[in-house]
Amino acid sequence: MPALSARTQAGQDYGTALLWTRLLLVPVLYVNQEMVLRLGAVSGVGHARLILERFGRFWGAFSVIDLFVLSALTIVTEFIGISLALDVLGLSRPWGVIAAAVLVMAAVSTGSFRRFERVSLVLVAGSLLLIPIFLAIHPPLGALARDFVVPTMPTDGVLSEVLLLIIAIVGTTVAPWQLFFQQSYVVDKRITSRFIAYERIDLGIGIGLVIIGAVALMAVAAATFASRPEYGNFTDAAGVAAGLARHVGRFPAVLFALALIDACVIGASAVSLATAYAIGDVLSLRHSLRRKPREAKAFYAVYCGLIALAVALVLAPGTPLGLLTNAVQALAGVLLPSATVFLLLLCNDRAVLGPWVNGRALNFFTGAVIAVLVMLSVILTAAVLFPGIGDRQMLAVLIAGGALAMLIAATAYGFEHRQFGAQRLAASDRAQRHTWRMPPLDALPPARLGVLSRVWLIVLRGYLIVAGGLVLLRIAALAIGSG
């Protein structure tokens, strides 16, 4: 639901002016997911486990705890989306939410990986419901093509609000939980380095479909509310459905509500799986979709427990659902840079990836991505802590964040050049790539972290404790004030 809300909000509030953000996210999404794919295929170990073994107990525990908190909140927002869609369809909210929860639990509890994939493909096919909506509205294709490739900023928007929406678009497209899910899923699927080339093609196709769906959602919202009173006044997904019913017709609104339920069911399942995989990794529990519930009790207990908790919160009277949705975006923005930092460090660990370690160009690109994510995270933290911040102050934060981003990018390049330059020469012979496999974890030499790496990890730890703590305190204060 957070992803769908961010996309439709962009369309309703600013038309297609922010469509270019989707194009810029394509290489970021591909690079992040490709690195995780490589880690899973070559190591045969989940993301959380690698962080624990290579960076110590603190970061291993931190990665699981922050994933658990963020995932729990994200799953709640998915069921908020389901409840909104049920209202649009005129169905009972309690019974509908419970039925959706049962479906999400049943989809993974068959003990068969193949059956889970089939169910997932059926759910993914539900995204095709957007096609008749798009055709019914027929947005101007020329304007879509132009705004997709030509970056512009909305002329009728407040800078601080536009920046926060861009951060929401980034945070819901490249979410931290995706890294944990993708790597564990590759391991569970039993993909090895021999199949990385095919998986890269599969990854590219998947990203292409995601971008097409995102563009369609933004275009539908933009065309529906253009020159209408609701333009620039986004409320939630239910408001978008109501606008479709009012300006286009009841049938497109029903299709949108069904697509919303479908997207939320997929999101709840994937996020819950990511957390269950990570906890199983760190605690060395059985965690696989190939095992039946009686063979991996803890794995399925975590998965179903998260779903049950989300349902209880959504159906409980007085729960600040809007505040929880904002909390997800804020925490995702704070935590995303750290997730990408560990991904970069692991993909330069020759003991883990051998001849599959990152090249220099990929390291520089990823360092630049981390720098931009840090900049966006600083902006988001400032906006959460100081809600009344104006455009001038936001611009100052943007400039300061940009300077910090340049420093991080330059540091990342120097880090790669000094620490891994020799490894790059040693890895020049890649003839054994398709047969190379990471040795058992207990046979790996200790991780070699230079002084610069340790300094950055200390800085990162401090930033996460301060920024994350302040954001949580701000959210708690708002919750107490609203209560």
C-alpha cells in the first residue's frame, strides 16, 4: 500500500511532472537487486546471516531488529490498504481483512516452493487489472513519454512537500526489506552461480513490469484528477477510487479496489517472508518454504504472527492508522542507507564472493547511490523532526546533504581503490566463476575492514541511533498527542 499510495499521490497532486523519478530508479533498483542476487547465488546464505558473521553481533542483531520493526509497520499499512479497498467495494471490513489474512497465511503454508510460486504468479497477474483502467481513461501518451525522460519539478508545489514525496517514491521502490527477501528467496529457490545470467534477465523483466505498473498508476491518477477540484488534494487510496467512480465510472473504481487488494496481499506476504527468513538466518532455525509448518514451526510462527498482529492493529478501534503509515515512510528513509552500505561491503568481500566481487565502476555507482540516499534520509529526518520547516530551510538542508553526499561518494571511491584494488587484479581470471561457491561460514577468514571502513561503520551506527531514535520519539509524541 505505501508504494501504491506514493504513486497515486504523485499523479493526483502533481500530474505527470514526477514521472521521471521512475526512470532514474531503474538502474538503482537493478544494481541493488543484482548484488543481492549474486550474494544469494554464490554464498547460499541469507542476507542477515552474512551481516552477522562478517560484521559482528551488534550489526547482525540491529539488521534483524530494525527489519522486524519496519516490517511490522509495513504489514499494517498493507492491511490498511485492504480495509480501504473493502470500503470502496461495500464489503465488511472485519471479515474481509480476516479473509485476506487467511489467504496470505495459506499461500506460504503448503510446504511446497513450487505451489507458492504458482500462487504468487496468480497474484502478480492481478496487476493486469490496471490495463482496462488505463484504457478507459486513455491518458495522453505524448505527455507521458516527455515527462518520463525529461526531469521537471512541479511548478505548483511546495518544495518541501515535493521532496518528501520523492523520498517516499524512492523508499517504497527500493525498500530495505527487499534486500533480505531477495537474497533468502534466491537461496530457497536453490539458484547457484551457474544461473546468475538467467536470473539477471528475469530481474530485468521484473523491474520493467514494476516500472510500467508505476507509470500506469501515476498516469491514471493524473488523468483522473486533472482540472478537477480534487487535484492537489490527495487523501488516500480510497479517495483515488472515489475519484475514479465520480469522474470515470463505477467499473474502473471497482477494478482499482481489486488491484489495491491484490497489491496489498502481495506486499504483506513478501514483507512477512523477508522477516521470517532473516530471523531464521540469525537464530539458525529451519526457514524454508520447502518445509511444512510442522517441520519449521518458528519460521511459520514468525510469518503468521506478523500477519495476526497487523490484523489486530487495523481492526482495533482507536489505532492511529495514518500515523503508522507516515512512520513506515520515515523509518524506511532513515534505514535504507545502512542497508545499502552493508550490501556494498559484502559485495566487495572476496572471501564471500571470490571472483564475483564488484567491479570498480559498480562500486563507484553504488557509492553515489548511497550518498544520495543519505542526503534524502537527512532531508526526511529534518522534515519529521521539524514539520513546519519552510522551503528556504529545506533548501539549506538539501545543500548540506548534497555536500555530505559528495564526500561519501569520494570516500567510497577511495575506499574501493585502496582496499580492493589488489583484489581486482587477483580476480581478473574469472574462468571459474560458474563453479565457484563460498566456503562454509565457519571456514571463512575474518572480515578485513580497513580503518576507513571502521570509521564509517561507527559514524553510521551513531547516525542510525540518533536519527532513528529522534524519529521514533517524534512519532511517539504525535501518537500520544493524538490520543
